[in-house]
Amino acid sequence: MEQSLKNRLTFGPLMFGGLFLLLWIDYAAQKWTTNIHPGGVGGIGLLILLLIVLPIATRELAMLFTAESVRPYRVLSAGGSGLLVIHAFATQFSFFQPIAASTLAFIIVFVMLAAALTRAMDRTSQRAIHRMAGTVLATMYLGGLGWFLMALRVKHSGPNHPDQFNGSTLIVLLILLVVKFTDIGAYFGGRAFGKHKLILWLSPGKTWEGLAFGLMTAGLVGLLCTPYIHPPSYHLAWWKGIIFGIVIGGIGQLGDLLESLIKRDAEVKDSGQLVPGYGGILDIIDSPLLAAPFAYIFFSLF
């Protein structure tokens, strides 16, 4: 336990440093490209980040799927996830918006058909359904959730809807901070006061007390970050910041439990060993990815 904590304290700041660098590039690139696109091209840094981590996460997820003899085509899944993220990135351009819906549907159907054709080229029908279903599931789990994160970043209200929010790097950063500080609050709160297990059969280390501390921490982070979410991105009232933090922090914990369910089925502790103290890339991004669509709905409604 102590070695794991040391690894987290060592590699955690390094990962956050690299993340902040990419998000700074994301923020700066939008200003550098104002002569190319009105308002600048948003999401360049986030696009780079997702195109780096999603193929690694696809490989880890495919390894977990093998517990049930489900072997997705990793290249197709990674490629489909990348195409979905690129699709979301492209929705900020007016020339792409008229064909955005049809292109999105085509990507999903293309991944499914490509998996079927790849299996047919192997000249066998055995486990064709497993291959196709696994490929589509991996694509939608990673690429589909990644789509919302990118869409949240590049969304523009447009002249016809000035009261809606504009995406920004700060909104993406807020989601990441809320989710990760929920983990931190839950970890230390659980160690100090945890007595009642949350879901013993699924995640023995989690407690109700830890969850409560995690959600309080998430609400505090939402409150503290509220002043920095301002026009032209979006303005949050302080009480909305608290609600946002608690809701997104709770969804992030559900994302962690969802991956725990998959790992429990695969009988492994972590999805990989890439980052000491954290496990694999999938262990790191599962919570922010699941939180992204709920954050998108939150900002769209409020």
C-alpha cells in the first residue's frame, strides 16, 4: 500500500504536468489559428492527447475482453475510436456540419462491416459474432465516450443560440480536476474513516465514507473553479459549480466501478502496468471518459 502511494505521488505530478502542457498547447493553438478559422481552431491539444492514449487503451481493453474469449480487432477498434474523435473535432467547422450526422453513422457502420469482412477474409465463420461485437463495443466504449469529451471542447453556441455555452480548454480541465480530486478525496477519506464497504464483491477497497469525502471534495473543486469558467466559454453560478462537481465526481466513480466490473471478470487487478501506482492507461481515463457525456448534458441544460 505504501509503495503504491509513493508511486502515485511520484508519477501523478508527472502525468498532470504532461496533461497541463498539452492543454496549454490546446488553449494557445486556438489563439494562434484565429487567422485560419473564426475564433480559432479548438481542441488541437486534446486531439493529440486522445489520439495517443486511445490506441493504448484499446489494446488494454482487448486484453480484458479475452477473459470471455472476445477478441476485437484492435487496429479496427483503435482506428474507429480515432475517427470518432476526429469527427467530433471536425464538427466545429461549418463546411463539415451539414454532413456530420451521416458521417457519424457511417463510421459506426464501417467499423462493424470492416470487422465482418476481416473475419470473412480469414475464411472461417467461427466466433464471427464475438469478433464483430467486441470490435464495435471497444470502439463505442472508448471512441464514443471520447467523442463527447472532444465535442464538449469544440462546441460553439453560434449566432442563433447565443445563450448556449461555448466549449473551452477550461471546461475539459474542470472535468479532469473534479474526477481526479474525487478519487483523491475518496482514497484519503476511506483510509481515515472508512468502515462500511461500498460494494464488497466488486471493489473491496471502496467505502461509503470514502465516497462521501470524495463527493465533498468534488463539490469543493467545482466551487473553487467556478470563477474561472467565464464568457466566452460559459458562466457557472457558485451553486451550479457545487452541483456539477458532485454529479460529475459521482459519475466518475461509476466509471471506475464499471471498469472494475470488467477487470473482475478478467480476474486482473489493473488493465496494465504502464504507469506504476496507477496501472494502465484505461485505469486512468475510464472515469473522465464516462463523465464526459454527462458533463455535456449538464452544460447544455444549465
